[in-house]
Amino acid sequence: MIEGIKSFSWPMVAAFVGIATFALVAWVNFGRPIRRRRKLQKSVIAEFLVPSAKHHTCEFAEQDNREHLLKTIVLPANSEVTVDLRFTPRLNFESTEVIMGCIGATSKIPYPTEYYNQFIKEGEGQRIKPGPGNRHYLDKHNYYHMRDNSPRRWSRRACVSIALKIKTRGPGQYPVELYFPGDEVEGKAEDLVIVVEDTPTTLMLCTDKQHRRAVCAHGIKPRAMISVK
């Protein structure tokens, strides 16, 4: 046994251990941070939400007893509609605010005017309208900024639901941009679309993977709305 140990190629073992240690240190100090920053660029899965009829009313889509997730919604022109959204973090991170807006001419795009958390029945933070006394604001491009008093902590797969009151103008298709500025990089979600029609008729497809064989996968009817000036 002693002779076997003496004849073992210890220099090769030392070299292997050295290479493995170097690789581990390089991964911890360089590889893992780079991978995390790439993930943070797409840190949140954003979806429009049609709530179950037993929870609360949806102003833009017909409801049933199930929740539905959408990437595209159809809203009536020249109206103000409350729209629910659901955010699902892909990883743990912190953000300083959430920014939402539409791409297009500022005078034509739909834009949020008020924050509304329908999960809160009564209490502070249920409704927030930009103005004195809060940190929410609408910028010159009609992008809505939701800012908290302290950084928001997002936990992986812990869904967050909010609602915003959206004001629409003329008909058209408007891609939505969502930003999640954080302490490392700014995350972005840009796969949502708001379609504005004079009389909403286009069906909205449910993208919930558990609903692939359900009727909603073929389209949810828009709800008739009373237009406002």
C-alpha cells in the first residue's frame, strides 16, 4: 500500500486540484455575476390578468370562475379602464421603482393615470394618484413611475398583482414597456400589447399554460364599455 501511494502521480492530482480551484474562483467572481446580470435584464414575467368573477370585476374582458393571463388586451377608445397586471420574478432582486408606458406618439398612446391595488380592501396604498403626498408620477412621455419609500424586494416566483387605471385615446396597437430599475441592472419586460378599438370586438387569447385545452385559449370576449371624454 505504501509503495502504491508513493508511486501515485501526486503532481497530476495537485494540478487537477489547482485547475478546479481556479475554475471555481473564476465562476464565483466572474461567471456567476455575469449570468445573474443577464437574467436581471429579463427579471420579471409580466402578464395582464383577468380576475375570477368571484374576486372582483374586470372592466375590459368577460369573466368566469377562473383567472386568465393575457399578453394582449383590447380596450375601448377614449375611455378610462382599470387593468390588472401580474408580475412573476424570475429571481431574487431589489428594484427602486416600476415604470410602465406604451410606445408611440405621446399624444396618441394609452397611459396609466392611477395606481389601484385591488388586493387591499381598506387601508393605505389601495389607490395612489400622482400628486402631493406620494412618490408616483407621470413623466413627459406619459410613462407611469411607481416608486416606494424604500427598495422593493422581489422573491423568485412570488407573484405580485397590481392594477392601473389606463386612459385610452385613438384606435391602434401599442406595445407596452415595463422597466424594473435595480441596484445592479435595469430589468425590462416588453412583450405586452394594448390594442385600442372604437368598439372592442377582437378576442383576447389566454396564455396560461394550464388553460391550453380550455375555451379561453381560443379567445376571451372584450367587455362592452361606456366611453368617456
